[in-house]
Amino acid sequence: MYAYTPVDQTLVDERVAQFQDQLRRYMEGTLSEEEFRPLRLQNGLYVQRYAPMLRIAVPYGQINSTQIRKIAEISRNYDRGYAHISTRQNIQLNWPELTQCGEILAELAKVQMHAIQTSGNCIRNTTTDEYAGRVPGEVADPRPTCELIRQWSTFHPEFAFLPRKFKIAVSALPEVDRAATAFHDIGVFLVEQDGEIGYKIMVGGGLGRTPMIGSVIREFLPKTDLISYLEAVLRVYNLHGRRDNKYKARIKILVKALTPEVFAQKVEAEFAKSILPAIDAGVMPRLETVFADPDYQDLSDADLSEALSDPAFKRWYAHNTQAHKQPGYRIVTVSLKRKGIAPGDVDERELDLLADLADQFSFGELRTTHTQNIVLADVEQSKLYELWQVLDAENLARAHIGFITDMITCPGGDFCSLANAKSIPVAEAIMRRFDDLDAVYELGELSFNISGCMNACGHHHVGNIGVLGVDKKGDEFFQITLGGHADHDAELGKVVGPSFDADDVPDVVDEILNTYLDLRSGDERFIDTYRRVGIDPFKARIYPEKA
């Protein structure tokens, strides 16, 4: 994985010292709240409902065991002993003391970590497939592209105060998109054309109050032109994006207002007059060496027949491990969705354990995922049973990746001051309702996402079943959407009808799923049945009085 150069380390150390001075002046009263706000946001510091929240950058989800141990140490010494994995693959601390945030950033800098540009109207953390570089079928490893974008966008003076926050994702698999790339401000797709690898560029995707699927504005862009082209997109947005209304300030609003065709024309005109040189021919090969394969052993696939005689391990192997490009290895996803624990939360003891497991089983590296889990990407197949036994003993081996209880959930009203409703209790109710794994497997592949407000941090719009918290005269209610999908065949969910009380949500979800089971053909996934029959049969069952 990428390691800091002396230049990187100097920049991060200087930013820590700068923020510590800004924080000191704010606490002394010489910096006003208005003056301090953009400064803290540039360093990932939010003001939440009960305490600050510090968002720590995990570039494209890749982190090593030393860094995970540091997160455990910080959560133990400066927080309440746990951390949270966000849908942008970052790590959040929910209870730091404001006065200690400068110390936390200094501790992070010791292990090549920071919180720079995890908030504010700037280019945020670039995300990608959590299996990047390990899964078969990629056009190319997307991580060198992600790292190139990270280096270009960090501290870019022209894009530090955009009209609104800006998110980029990179996808490299023709058949699967685990990064929800179509729902980003810019989606970068690695593609091959006439034997040359380049990029397809999509713009104007996003969720929130006005969800939109991005539009393709370039079918093929040579690799050497990526930064010049991204700069052209950002400049058009920076010049023409609205700043008078934050709800209409995202690039998706501009693309829709201009039309994708006109926006593309403006980008091409800006790109044509770019004075940036093409990316040097040696840059990408140099970045590719940073992500060279670890020291794999020459293994054949191990005989797991004896281990697979254990039904619990067999389930976990089938659902929580993934084929690896290297024979004899598997990719392992560790579930952070447990009863009684908020989805995506992991405590300091578990963080230390995961660091130890990464060292023992996966070359000291881990991945954080868009779906709020952890990945060990390089596990020898012969050691899977040993690894599973440890995870199972520590409540980290629920075998449900890709099923209804592997849900995405924002922190909601329990933490966030923007939330209309508490999403974690709804997640817990669904987790308990679908505790039987056999029933979960009967439902098949199904994404279930919960957001506490229209900002859509839980990505409810793209869940096959989405749940959105809404406020009705001070009371919490929940709106249901159906048919969302975040893969290459992206779709936005449609609202079923009037909202429900929190206590009713599990019963409503039950009725939706019973309708699906009654209507599905063969082994159809939920999304395929929904696309075939439409929303009306579900409405009729959920609202029988209106049928």
C-alpha cells in the first residue's frame, strides 16, 4: 500500500501544527465561531448532537495493522472505546473532546494518517471497490488511479472552497460495482478500448435531497489525460455551480440544469485549453509498484472438505469469502453488523484483534468497505478455518454479507444533529426480526439501507429496500422506498406511500418480503422480482385499505 514520502509527512505535520494553533485561538476567543467553522471542517471536525465528531481519512479504504492499532489507542484514550466505519470508507470518532482534537491529529500523523478534506466543500476521500487489486476480472487495479486522484486533490488551492462537497469513485470491474460509482459527483470507470486502458467518465450522480444517477460525458479518456480532464470538470462546476442555495449547489443540479450534453461541451472546451501537461509516462507505473502484489506463496487451492463439514463454517465460507485472483487465497469480509451494536461500529479491543489477524493472516493490511465492514484481502485458503474460529468466538463471523441484515445505516438521531429520526433502533429491530440465517438466505441477495434524514448518509435511495427517517410535527416516522440499486444497472428507489411509525417498520418490511416471496419466479433476486412486477403489488399489500 501507499507509504508517505518525506513531503507527505511534512505536509501532514504542518497541517497538525496549523490546526492546533487555530484551535488554541478559538478556545481563547480570538477566532470567532464563524471563522473557526471552515477551519475545523477542513480537518474533519463536525459538531454533532452531543459531542464533536472527528472523521479520519482512509484513502480508498486501505489501512494497515499499525494504523488500526493507533485508531484503537486513540478511541481508548480520547473517545469512548470504539470507532465507526462510514460509507466513504473513512473512520469516525463520535465522542472526542474538542480541546483534544489537535492531540488526536498529532497521534494520527505518527502513523501516516490525517483528517484532511474529510469534510468541507472540497474533494473528499476517493473510494473504490474494497476488493481492489485482489478480485479476478478487473480491467486494471483501480488503486493507482485513486492514489493519483488523492495526490492531485489534496490541498488543491483552486478546489478548496467549491460550491459544495465533491465525491469521486473509481470502478474497475465490468460486471460488478461495489463502490456505487454512478451516484458520485464524478464516476471514473476503468475501461479498455482497442487494447488501450483508459477511463469512462460519468458526472452528476449523488443522493441527498435530490438523488440522481450520473451521466456519461466521455466514453473513453486516455490515462495520461485524467488529471487535466478532472480539472476541467471541476473548473466548470466551480465557475457555474450555485452558491446562493446549498440545496442546489451540488454538481448534479448544474448538470441537470445545463443538460449533460451542454455540460460535456463546456468540459471539453475547458479541457481543450488546459495548460496542464499530460501525466508523465512514468507516473502510473511508479504508482503501480506501490500496489504491487505481496509475497504470495505458490499455492494450489486447499482441500477444505473436512472444514466444510462444519455447517457454520460452510455458511461463512460461502457468504463471507470471495474468490481471489491468486490460487490458494481467498478474500474475507468481516461483518460489523451484530445484534445490540450499531452497524459499522467496532470497539477498541476488536480493532486490536483485527490488527493482529491482519498481521497473522493478510500481510498486515485491511480494507474498510462502503457497506461498513472490514476486509482481509489476502488469506491463505488453508488458514480460513483457523481464522473463522477466532472471528466466530469474537462475534465477528455472522455469515450474511450481501443479505438483508448486512445493512447500511447512518448514525441517525442518536448522534447527528441533522437527523430527523433515529436509524440505529430501526436497524436493531430488523436485525432481531431476521435473526434466523435460514430465513435470511431464503430471501436471497438484498440490500437494505437506512438514513435518518434526507442527506442520505445511509444511502437509502439505492437500497433494494430503503428506509428514510422523516419528521412529522416533532414525531419520528419512516418512509419506505423500493427498487434502488447501486450496481452498474443503477436505479433510484421509489417511495411506496405514506410513512410509518418506527414500531411498524419491521412489520411493513415483513409484508414487503412476503410479497416478494409470493411473487418471485425461481431464484429471482428481490431487485429482479421488483423490476418485473413493479411497485403496485407491494403497495397493495402494505396499504390494503387503499387497494
